[in-house]
Amino acid sequence: MSNAEIIADLTKIMEKIFDVSDLKISMDTVATDVEDWDSLNHIQMVVAVEKHFKIKFSSTEIQNWKNVGEIVASIQNKLG
């Protein structure tokens, strides 16, 4: 799966979680760039991503994410 495909899927997931219809994200997007991306919504997003991609992240992985690019890299790593 390409980074662009993962970002497209992440965008759909994040639009649902953050209740935004026209979200634009990139590899450099950080939580402060997205309104309503708080700790509770972050957890909901992680659960939705794990369910969508059928993967599991460790708490260490999640805590180390600094931007969408790192989330994409973790997903790529899990998908092999």
C-alpha cells in the first residue's frame, strides 16, 4: 500500500473522528493543525486506524508519533 493510499484512508477516518468534511492532511500535518484533534479524539482515531488496517500499535509507538508521516510509517511497517 502506498503512502498516498494510506493518507487517503487516514483522511476518511480522521474526517469521521474530527467531524470535518473537507480535511486536508499531509505527511507534515500535526495535531495542532486539525481542529478538535485532542487526546480523546486521538485515542478514537488510533482505534479506528487499527480496526481499518487490521493492525495493533504499541503504546510506545503511539506516544512517539509527532506527525501524520510517522503514523503512515508505522502503518507501513505493520503492513509489511
